[in-house]
Amino acid sequence: MRGGSTRGGSIRGGALLSSAARGVASLRGAVVGGAVRGGKMPGRSIRTGATRSRVAVPVLTGLALGLGLASCGGAPPAPREYPRLEDESVEPAPESIAREPLRDAPLVVAQPSSDPVVTFRVAFEAGSASDPAGYEGVTRLAAELMAGGGAGALSYAELSRALYPMAGRISAHVERDMTVFVGQVHRDHADAFYALFRDVLLQPRMSEEDFGRVRDQQRDALVVSLRSADDEELGKQALQTLMYEGHPYAHPALGTEAALARVRVDDVRAQRARVFCAGRSIVGIAGDYPAPLAERLRSDISQLTSAQCVGRRVLPAPPDVERRRVLIVRKPEAQSVAVSMGFPIDVQRDDPDYPALVLVAAWLGQHRQFIGRLMQQIRGERGLNYGDYAYAEHFTQEGWSTFPLPNVARRQQHFSIWLRPLRPETAHFAIRLAIRELTQLVEGGMDQEELDRVRAFADRYYALFLQTSSRRLGFAMDDAYYGVDAAYLERLRQAWRALTPETLNAAIRRHLSPERLQIACVASDAEQLAQALATDAESPITYRSEVSAAVLAEDRDIVAYPLQIPRDRIRIQPVDTLF
């Protein structure tokens, strides 16, 4: 997927959309019901590595929920038997799991306006990190089966036909820590549409027939689309596997091929009952909706509670990696090299340093904008690829836009750099160039002129993130998740105005560590790339068009820039064994 947006399926006027995502002022919504929180509860937070979470309580469970993912290199583990998720009588060796308590009620964000399109967003603090070991992908299957199957008295086909005349849409998207269901319809049909949307959430049929279709689609998305046809997204997911090795974030929301073959419809039903609960929910409504509808939404979602509901497990800290390491996914048919690199950081949206890092990422590589230093140097000056970007937090592009998708919040975050695919003969050089630019930023900092330039850009550009009522609602729900008081753009602008080069550069030095970069590549000749990286061999560069004398002079330093990654810190994995 261009931009890396892998959205879930949806019912839209009778058509199932199962691949790409759909989809200027800051507007705060009213937040009611429950305590406003997200990764941290004021005064009650605990920290495990980069984790902020509610106070944890130990829970004894018969189902091991720890991640059973093999390391990136070496032979896969021997097959093991897993208990059926719905079989409460199965008692493997018990595991004590620290869990966060469920809230007493959903958080509610209401944003009434004159917009004729009414938007419903219901987010659950459950994603692929909630997948039990051996059932990777089951949370996404549950969401897809709800959004892309029958509900209430209607079959999938009947539900599609009911939505068609009102031009209504129901979709789902699953990330590591969050699943969001989105419904949109014209205000004239708000009540009739809501009855259908409610059934999708509260009374999904989750039939065997729909399950077979949805599971086949998810397997194809993993095996055919991700592994075979989307090297950009494959590289990003490989980076997640590397950064979070042995961690619940390690596998993609799509799951693993082995787990998808194992899972049955009863497992999916059981997972829905465990994680799509009122005590994990944030519900939102925006637009020109009938006044009673917000209360109906809150009341209905409050019904999602049962003895099966469990709180989120407390995340372990990400692996503590102090030196660079590389994962190369060997894909013989790859015609280019996809590169993603990054490292976990202990900064979320409620952190005082978050606005500074957002500005730093914009200066280094704002997504699909030429303001970024990497974009200027790698594409603009040298023409090596299409784009080069940097991110201060996990980023998923919304559809074909240039903007981040809301409601993809995480409890643990990372800083990352994405180099869009490069010709194999230029990949080593481009990796060196990107790491050199990051190192120079950390060591030299940003001066007043550059700070003023990027601040003026961001002050205007980030307002575009909030162009629609649906996006404003999504960002307000994220504010509730993270437990912050000021609205997203308002908070950023206020903090940016107060930044000086000294405070900005201090934040850079606190959180950005080029020596900790973990690098994921997708390449056909993995061994050659590994050898070049390990030996720090020079990476001479030739251009297909004329470049300036200044660029050629700088290249003489870049071609031999030391990366210092020994061979034992470089792993190669065949693409068909990844996920």
C-alpha cells in the first residue's frame, strides 16, 4: 500500500472494500464518562521500560497470552499445540499476567456541528498486541468479521443492501493497541443507520460462512499483498519485528500464516468477547446528529461487558538495544531495496518533549513533503528514490492522503526513518546518507533560522490534519486516550512557540540515538548487502543526471561513512518465513 496504510474491510453501500484506506482549526470535543486517560492515569502511572499504563493487577489465567514469536533469524520453532480460545476447560501451565483494570464506563467524545455527515467512531483499546500466543491475527479477524459480516437479523448481503440507499459506510481498522470501528452517513439517515451500526458492534452474526471469506481475505492480504506485492510495507513491518522482538508488537495485525491456518470461528468469537468491551472503549460522535444519539451510543456500548472481558496486559519493555543491528528480508524477486530504520523511544503525546520531537521529525522528513532534510538530500539533490521521511511516533497514512490516520494510538512508541525503495546499487549509500544526517542533527542541533523555518511550516501544515469532522473527532478521541487536557493542534502550537534552539536540541539529545538504530531492508541479494554493511566497504555512487559540485564533494565523505555494524549483528531471513 502506498504510504503504508493497510486499512480493514468495510461495508459501503453494498460493496466490500478490503484493501486501501478510505477515507482548520483545532476543535475540542466534550469528554464525559469514566476517567480521561490513555497510556497513563494521572497520579497512578507505572513505567516498565517505555510503557506507561494504568495500575496493573496480577491475573492468573489458564491461557498463555505471551508472544510466542521466533527470532528473526535461524530455524523456526517446532510446532506446538495451542488450546482453543473458547475452551474454558483447557488448563495449560498457568501464567501470571499483570493486567490493567477495566474502566467502569466508556469514554465519550461528542462534537456536534453543522456538518451534514454524521460520523460514529468506536475505538477499543485492543489490537494485535492482544492476540494470544499461537493466534496472531485473531483480533483483526474479529474486527473484520464484525465490519464485513452479517449483524442482528441481517445477513452480510442484506446488511449491504440496507446500507446502499442511505450511502452509509461501516469499516474497521486494527493496529497494535487499538481497534476502531467507523460509521458515516448523511444526517437524514442517522437513526436508521445507527440501528445497523449498533448491531455490528453488539450483535454481529460471526457466521461460519462469513468467517471463511474474511479469513481467506486476511491470509491473502498477508501472503499475497504484504509479502509479495508491497515491499515498502513489508520493510516497515520487518522493522516492527526487529525493534520489538519477543514483544506483543512484533507481529503485524494481519497475524501469521500458521496462526491463520489454525484459528477457527469459535476462537474469533471468544476473542471478541475478551477484548471488545465497554471498559476498554472510547466512543465518539460528530456532525449534525439528533441530540439523543450521543447518549444512545454511550448506553449501547456500555452493554459490552461480561465475565469474559479482561483488561489489557501490561506490556514488557522493548528490547534494550544499544548498538545498531540489521534484519535483511531476502526476497529474490525484489527489484529494489526497501529500507526502514528506527528505535523505541519513551515519548508519547502527553510527554513535554513530544511537540519538540514532532518538529524535529518534520525538519528531518515530514511525510511526503519537501521541507524535510532527507527528502531534499536523497531525492531532491540526488534523485535516488521517490521519498524519504521521519516520524516521531507510529505513523499510518490515511488512504491516499498525506495525513496520519487517527486512532492508531500506542502505549509504546518509536522514532523511525523510511527510505522509499532504492535501486540496489544505491541502497548502501542512501543508508549511510540517512544515518549521517541524523547523526549530524543530534551532534550539531538546529539553529534559530532552521527552527523558525520548520516552525512556520508546521504551524500551518498541521492544521490540515483536522480538515474533516471525522478526523477532528479521531484526534479528540486520541487526546482522551493519552489523557491530555489541550486539543492536539492547540497543544503543539503552544509548545512550539516556546521552543528555543537550546530547548529543542536538549530534547533531541535526550531521545534520539543514531547508534541505537535498528535497520530493516527488503532485498533480492541479501548476502551482498550484508557483506557491504559488515565490511564498511565504500559505496561509490553514480548519477543518471547532472548534480552539483557541492553534492559531489559531500559524496566523497558519505561513500566511506562508517556504520560499524559487524556481521554478527546482521541477520538474513527468507521472506516466506517472515510472519
